[in-house]
Amino acid sequence: MLIDEYKALGSRNDFFIDPEQEKTISKFQELYNRTLGIKGSSDSVLGNIGLNLFNGATKKSNKGIYLHGGVGRGKTFLMDMFYKELPIKNKKRIHFHRFMNSIHEKLNSIKNMENPIDIISNEISNEIEVLCLDEFIVNDIADAMILGELLKGLFSNNLIIVFTSNTEPKKLYQDGLQREKFLYAINLIEENTEIIHLGSKKDYRLLKFGNVRTYHYPINEQTDTSMQQYFSSISPDWFNWFTRKPVFEGTTIRINNRDIDVRFLSSNTVWFKFNILCGNGRSQNDYIEISKIYKNVFISDVPIMNETYIDEARRFINLIDEFYDRHVKVIISAESAIDELCNIKKINKDFERTKSRLQEMQSDEYMEKQHKK
């Protein structure tokens, strides 16, 4: 059972058992049972199988979960635990911003067809049974205008949707343009999910960031090891708690229709090497997209930038500006201290702002800020 898996983590010194999370896990267990057609509950997987054999499977319900609460309360962690443990192939877990990007791309590709949103919702529902959307937030009018019809199609096709959000449904898109047209989407969410408030008083994100350096120098093996351990401790993915290793190593992510190499990857945390993130081919649009999707960004092997690094230095300035504006937590390994990081006459004035922001991004006040999509 999910609660047993959760309690097993209590022996770890970097895990905090939380009563509010325990209550929420019971709701995820109910959804788990309904998804698999399990009638009742038991203390073991074998027991649940036995219940199915003797009692027959209950009729499945497509009512999902909308989990909302403050930053760092464990919403993503709990959803990921449910997702990983759910033994079905037809499931998908995706950041909401990336999900909506894919919807807009599909709409553009079939814009001349009749009822394109119906086509897309049918396609999604035919491919998956459970959809987990992390960090559901609606700020864009284009998203707001299509979500009602999209959710209507998904729910009518009996797709189970799990949302995590910092905002309760009735406050979504609260001051948005033409909000009255979005109210239908809110009603659909309220009708088709169980609304759960994760009311924990603690921000576990800050407990993990507390007393940890986010700017490391010089570059050496010890620094790299420390950053890897830190990456593992703040990544919410369920299996990281056991292995202390990132989910994917040496993979790529797709940003603005191009693949970018990453060293390590988790659901809300990504690690780039400096030459990949600030080298040829990168632009401010890439940094905007990355900052919307990932709360935490690791950047390793930042060199001391001299005249031979002028293009890379300009990109680094743009990168830090975007991350700073969206309150991304940045963890860096560099060749030198911040004050000695750049010595390029043409851009030294602009880089002073970057130095100042790098200093501020290590402060408790900055760490407490909520990530902006």
C-alpha cells in the first residue's frame, strides 16, 4: 500500500513524515484502487488481489484528484509516488506548461479540421488512462479559452486526471481576461476531481535548501559530488529517495522543438553544463521556456569569462535575468568566486547586475519566493 511505502521513508534523516501528507496518501490509495478496479482494501498487494478474485472488480470511476496547497508542501512528491506505483502502462505524467505547449502544437497542425479539440481529446484518451498534470496554473488567455472544451472531452472519455496546483480551483485565472469563459473549466474540474487541500504548515523545500551552498567554487571532484547529492535530495521523484540518484542521466530535453543535452534530469530539476546552456545555438527564448518548466536549475563548469567568452557571457547574463525574474533556484559550480567570474570590458557593466543577482539568489528571502510560470 502507498502508506506503507511512505512510512518506510521515515528512517531516512532527510525525509519528514507529515500528518497532512498521510491523510492525502489515503485519497491516492482510493484512486489507486479505483483505477485498478480493486474493491475494498487490504494490508498487502496479495490481499487486494484476493479481494478482486472473490468479490469482483468494482466499476471504475474517472474521478481524479486536484491537490492544491502552499509551495514545498509535497504535492508533486505525493503525485509522483502514486504515479510510479500505479502498475499500468497507459499513464502519462507531465508538467502542465509543457502539456499545453503540446496542445497548441497539435491545434496548429490540424487547424483546418472540424472540431480539432475533440480530435485531440479523443487521441489523448485513446492513448492513456491516467494523466498527471504537475503545477496546474492558468495565466495565458489562449490556454484559458481552450481548457473548457479540452477538459470536457477528456473527462467525457473517462480519462482520470490528477492535478497539482498552488491555487484552489475557484481562484484559478482569477483576474484573467474574459474569465467568465473559463468558469466552465473550473466547474468541470470540481465535478470530475476530488479537491484536496494539502494543509501542511512546513515548506519542506526550504528545509532541504537550508544551510546549503548554491554557488560552489572552484570546480573539483568534491564540489561535483556535493552537487549530485544535493540534486538528489531536492528532486521530488519517488525513487530518488531510495537511490539518491537522478532519474535520468545523460539524456536530452526538448525545448522550442530542439533537443538540449542535460547531465541529470528530474521532474522539476535539471542539470546543464555551462557550454551546453550558454554555447552556440541557445537563445533567450530557450531560457524563458526552461524557467517556466523547472523550479531548480543546476549549472556546472562555469568558467572565468574573458574576451574569448563574450558571446557565452552575454547569454549567461540573459539566462540569469530570466531565472531571477521567475524565481528559479540556481545551483552553480564555477572556476572562481562571483566577483571574479567575468572580466570583459564591453559587458562588465551589464555583468555587475548578474553578480548582484547571483548574490541575492543565495539569500533566504530569494529561496522563499514562489516559482513563477
